[in-house]
Amino acid sequence: MSKTRMLALAAASAVAICLPTLASAQGEVNLYTYREQKLIEPLLDAFTKETGIKVNVVSASSGLEQRIRTEGANSPADVLLTVDIGRLEDAVQAGITQPIKSEIIDKAVPVQYRDPEGHWAGVSMRARVIYASRDRVKQDAITYEELADPKWKGKICIRSGQHIYNNALIAAMIAKHGEAKAEEWLRGVKANLAQKPSGGDREQARDVAAGKCDIGIGNTYYVPLMQNNPKQKEWADAIKVILPTFKDGGTHVNVSGVVLAKHAPNKANAVKLIEWLAGNGAQEMYANMVFEYPVKSGIAINPAVKAFGDLKADTLPLAKIASNKKAAANMVDKVGFDN
Ligand SMILES: [Fe+2]
């Protein structure tokens, strides 16, 4: 590692929990992530144990793309691990990525969960689902289209339409039905809201539990997280998860994924880390740690996640969804969804 890079890494690690130390014989790899370092540590330790490659982690809750961009050609970043196609696409748009050229990735990660040009790859998957009141919702199946049905008037709770999770869902609706129909749908959903969009996904379960609404919309992994949190268990207990589908498709999914940094100083090790994350052992371990679905087929699903039922993931390529990101954001403003 050059001195400049070493200094840049030291500066970047000012907020990092794991400071870089001497590289092992197999070298190192610098991982920037929004994931909590403590959460992913066992996974990275397993990688180091298997490969001898040391992982230096820089974790932050925001601004990593900007930081990598500012660091420029001297950026120590090798891999950025983040969640949601919206953020992966932002990284590509920021010009901080390069294609991951790997037959292992091409084989392990289904084509709809990676960038056609290789700039990002999903490593695990979450679904955007319905948190339905156990007491008040009788049905066990639903379509996303049906959320606009007036029978749900005053009964739906959801976070901001501008949040990336909802942005992707609305973008998927545009990809499925075109802008005009999607807008009509979004107006219908808006008309059914019990209250102004607010909070995060867990707060929608909280509000279902409190009787403020019958259905909330949220991501799958929050349910086991709530079940395991003494303060939130009551919210989780009040809901049942329904895996909705599009009328002509499956359940809307998104990924947590990786990009290979444009100026990765340890490119070969970076590719090794990415390939390792898509391997059987890591797929199961990572998905278990974060309560997500493995992207690779044939990997065991965590029992708490499996309990939601059989996921029939929509096959719409995430890149196609991402291409409607801006249209979705404009539509949310146009219909005054958050007002
Ligand atoms: Fe989340």
C-alpha cells in the first residue's frame, strides 16, 4: 500500500471501529459499509480465516459514496457494502464503481439481482411485504395492486413515499403497469392511508398493534428483529406477514449488495471477498445474521424468515426497477403522497 493510501485510509478510518493494522501475508481488503461492524464481524472473520486476507472495515451511517468520491484516485476503498438498489445505483451514478468481472458471481447471483454491466451485485435479498393485523385482517393473500382498493380506506400505514424502500416498490409498479396506471394506483393507496406517512418500517407494525391501521408496509427482516427485541415483540406479535404479489408476478424484492470501488487498491482481494460472499457458506451465514433471503438458490433460509411462507420473488430485473427511480420520486411529489 502506498503511503498516500495509508494516510487516506487512516483518515477515512477516523470513525471506523476496526483500525487497519499490519497486513497479513495474503494482504488485505478495505470494506466500506453501512452495515454495523459488530453485526458483520463474524462473517468477515470467517473470510479471513479461510483466505488469510485481512478485512479493514470503515463503517458509517451515511455519506460513504460521497466519501469515496472525495477520496478520488487515492481512495482506500475496495468494496462498498450497502442496502437497496437505490443506493447501489447511486454509487454507480457517482462514478465510484468499476465492473466486477467474475464468472463465479455471474453463476451464483441470478441475473435479475446484478447489474447487466457488472457494477453491482446483490448478496442477500429482502421482500417488501404486508404487516397485517392478526385480529382485524382475515385474508392471507393480497396483491400490491389491491392496496389501492377503497375497501382499505383509512386502514393503511406506511413510511414516506420518498424512502428508498418505497421508491423501489413504486418504481416496480411503474415498470409493471406504466406511469399512468402506476400514478392512479399511488393515488388510490394515498386515499387509503390512515395517517400521514411517517416513521420507519417498524413503526408501521407499532401502529397496527396500537389499532391505528390494519395493514402496514415494511421489509421482511424487521419482523425477526422486532420479535427479538423485548420492547418491540408486542408489535411483531400483533401482526402476520403476508407476502403480497403483483397481479402478474411475484413479491417485490430488493437486495443488499456490493460494488467494486473504481480505484480499489486491492482489487484482486476485493473480487475474492465479493465472490466469497456469494459462496454457499457465506450466503447462509450472512442471510442468517441479517434475517434476509440468500440470493443464491438452494441455500437454507432462516426459520424466522421461512415462517412468512414460500417467497415467490418477482423476476423483474432490479436494474429495470432502478431505471424508474426518478419517475417514482416525481410521482410521489405529484400525488402529494407524503402530505
Ligand atoms: Fe432497513
